[in-house]
Amino acid sequence: MKTIFIVDDNETNRMMAKNALDGTYKTFTLPSAAKMFKLLEKITPDLILLDVDMPETDGFGAISILKANEKLKSIPVIFLTAKNDAESEIHGFEMGALDFINKPFSAPVLIKRIETHIETDKQIKKSQQVVRDLHNVTLRIIANMVESRDTITGGHIERTQAYLEILLNALISAGIYENEMSDWDKTVLLPSAQLHDVGKIKVSDLILNKPGKLTAEEFDLIKQHSIDGERIIDEIISQTKDDGFLLHAKRFAGAHHEKWDGTGYPRGLKGEDIPLEGRIMAIADVYDALVSERPYKKPFTHEQAVQIIKDGSGTHFDSKIVEAFLTVAEDFWAELVRIAG
Ligand SMILES: [Fe+2]
């Protein structure tokens, strides 16, 4: 059953809408925008019926907050209004409302209109999903092409993406960087991480696959992949309207080799100046490099890798993220074993 939030400061109105919709939909009645935002932390409804005139945050204020939030902006909103003035209706549509329903409403009309909007929304989301899948597959192919030039690090992209998801869940359940991540959408964020090493496309195969230690000069060329990755993604950004996915991708690419104490590259950023995506990816990336075999080193054991990351807490890595990592480190290993199949 589809879920609908009914947000209205007037109890009679809430009850009328609830009585009309109960049975057809699962409803939640909420007396204020603040209560609505509280419940949105736990439940994502299929539609919101939002009163325009409310004390404190009114309907227009509430919809502008919804539309500015990556996670909430796709929830369809219908305004319930007692006023019948064209100007505020146009304003509402411009802010992203799907429709206006005048109070008092007739129950069958309310149900019918909601039905139509939910059906339309379903169709739109379906076609968005098709585009998103196509997008993700294309990126996966590009990322794999870049990775396949580099015979040393096979499977790195798939593993780091899996580690990232584990680490992200650990941060969320511990409430670490809750505000910073409040509008992150995992389904957007995780695939964007696949591009973190895309800049390696510009590094010569001879250096990427050199058996043995790199010279300082060669290492400088490898280091360029952070900035080059950022540039490649910037070029895509300049040619599209994407506002979420590619920005995350850019931060992953540009910041995953920065270190907490400022000794990383490419910019030598310090502490929280390093984009959070980069600080999270640093742990996933280093863990994977440690437990993988390289021509110049044997793989470290899981325990050694965990110890090295622990030792790097507060110098190489953000100690809050290390703390979360330590609670799920075993899951990293389990994922590595699973992917190795
Ligand atoms: Fe990298």
C-alpha cells in the first residue's frame, strides 16, 4: 500500500483527508512541517499532501526545503489550500508542487487526483531508473577499461565500492558526520566512486605496470591521476546538468590521496578541509592496496592492514572514520573473499 503524509495544522482538515484516504492508502497525519521533517528521517512517503497556510514553516517554506534535499526532492507534493488565488498557485507550481487541491475537497476527487499523480510519478521514476541504469553501466565500462590497462590492480574498483558501502553504513549507524551526509543518496554516491582512479587513463601503461619500485619521477606521474581525474569529471560536469553524482565523483577522484595531516596529494589539504568523500575513500583504497599483492610487495594479512590503518589514525586518516572502520573491518575482509570468489 502506498504511503501518504497529510501535513496540516488544522485537525479537522487532517482528519477529513485521513478518512478519505484510509483504506486506499497508508496515511500519516502531521500537524506541522517540523513534524513532517522529523518523520521523513524514518519514512519516505509516496506523496505528501501539504497545507499552504501553517504557522512557523508554511507549505512554501516546507517545499523549498524538500526540493533542496537530494534525498527528498523526488517525493511528489500536492498542496492543500483554502485560498483560491492564481498567484500563489503559480508560485507553488514554480516551487515544484504537482498540483493544488482546494479545501474543502470532495473525497472521491481527492482520491482520484492522488491516484493519477502516483501513477504518473511511477512512470517517471521508471524511466529515470532506465536512464540511471544506462548511466551506471556506461560508467562501469569506462572505469573497467581504465582499470584493465593496469594489470596490477584487478578488481580494485569493485572492491573499493563494496568497502565504501560497508564504511558508509558504519558511519551512519554510529551517527558520525551525520549532518555532512544528511543529503547524500547512497544509490548516487556509491556508483560515483567507481571513477576515483579515472585519471589513470593519462598515465603511461609502462609506469602503471612497471614491475618493481617506481622512481620518484615516475611516482610524480602516477600522482597526477588525482588532478587528471578531477579534470576529466569537470569536463563532463561542464557539458551536463548533473548536480549530484558527478560532484561526488569529482571529490572521490581529487581527494582520495589526501592525508589528514596535510602530507597527501595533490593539494596537501588538511583535516576537514579534505572533502569527506576523499577521507572515506582513503581508508577503502589503502585497505585494498595493503591486502593486495603487488610486484614489489606481498599482500599484507587482514590483521596487518587493520593495524596499519589504526596506526595511521589522526595522521594519514580521519580518526572518526577509522573508529567506524574498526567496527566493520571484518566485513571488509569478508567482502574481499566473496569478490575473489
Ligand atoms: Fe588513486
